[in-house]
Amino acid sequence: MNERYELLAPIAEGGLGAVFRARDTHLGRDVAVKRILNGKSGGCGTAVDALIREARLQSILVHPNIVAVYDYGVDAEGGFIVMELVPGETLEDVIMRGALPANDFDALVRQTLEGMRAVHAKGLLHLDLKPGNLMLHRLPEGGLQVKILDFGLAKNTPQGERQNESPCQGLPGSIHFMAPEQFERAALNVRTDLYSLGCLFYYALTQQHPFEGDTKPQVMVAHLHPRTRPLATLRPDLPASTVKWVEWLINRLPTNRPASVAEALRFYAAGAGGTAPPVAGV
């Protein structure tokens, strides 16, 4: 490893890479280091290329709700990214213990949307928004701090451009949180990320995925021909405006979802005053 960074302990492993707690010996602070595992391959191109591309994309995002990138490089063992070390645990781990209470859900929504507004403002799509890619840290005063991480599938894609159908890419993403247009290889835009967030918010409130199936093909069909269990049935305690808002995000047709993160956030905030989002057909 680069002499500047001393690996201390593993934090997480998944996909092609692993994340370690490390020590930046130059600045005297702990950081997170993500690197490709030995023997892993990125499919199209090299895994090192993919990791460096991820670092460069994420490095342009400077926002309190996005994990910061400090450095990246290549050594004898491959590529690595040096990032902010975020305390806390993933949203997935939190949900495993129970659905989010109202205050935590409010913090999750507002901070995640603010972070994604910054992502979209840079012309990027995240395309892998899922509970495992959000870090939650409980602050001393009791509130939550939310951080978006893992931009490995992010694309700097012009709005409305169709996806690359290269066969070596497979179907990237987390199937329970992918938008229908991702399965269809159709055009992607900011509404694609909003759909993933809608699935994530539904899951955070219920501990259930909005689109279920025993196999991956069954989950895909559930997204493409939605028969979601009404959120109001699972959480009758929620305000009607919140229920309608979450269901607005997971609408089957992109044109029936919010046009932007700003619009989604505006209607969410207005919901506290009883204002519901537009009702669109499926």
C-alpha cells in the first residue's frame, strides 16, 4: 500500500472490493480505504480503471451528506480510494432492527434528497441507491447525520440517453431498488434515482421491499407490473401526505414521478402542512 496509508482493520466487503479503516500517517487522522480484492475483475475494462473512475466522479461532490474523497492511486496490489471515515452504521443495519420512527425518517428523507440534489447538479446519476449505500450516524444531541456513499455505478449521462447495452456489463445494481427503465435498458434520468429512493423510503418505513419475489426474475416482473402492498396498510399511523409522496416516487412511469429532487423535496416539506403530491396514473 502507499506508504502514506496504514491499513488497520477491515470495515466491509462486497462486490469487487473491500473497505478498511486506515491511518493517514501524513495528516495523523483515520480514513477509509476502498480497494479491489485480489483476483477480482471489473468485467469491461479493468477493476482498477473502474475504481479510479469512481474516485474522480465522487471527488467533484463536496456536500455534507456525501462521503468525501481525499485521495486515490495505484500500487503493487491495485487501485485504491481514500475517503472520509464515517462513524455509525448503514441504513440496512438500522432497518434490520426495526422500521424508522418519524423523526429519523424525516432526517433520512431531507438529508438524502439534499445530497442527491448536489449529485444531480453535477450532471451525475447515482444508479445504486440502496440501504447499504447510506451511512447513518447518531449525533450527540440525538439527531441523525446521513451520508451517501459508493458511486461505483454512477454515470455522467446526458438526460434521456439510453443505456449502453454492452453484454459484459450485465445488470448492475440492487434489484429490489432498481427502476423499471434500468431493466428495460431504456433512457435514464434523475427520475431513475428518485424511484430507487422511493423503494428505499418504503423499505425504511416497513422493513419490506415494495416489489417482492422469490427469484430475481420475479422481482423484475414486480417492478415492471407493480402490485405493491399499499403503504397505508402497513403503516396506518403515517400521514396521508407521506404515503402518497412515497408512492409518487415509485410510480411505474418516469413521467409520473417528480421531475427533480427539488420538486420531490418541496412536496415532502409541504406535506407537513397537509399538501399532497400530484396523483398520477400508473
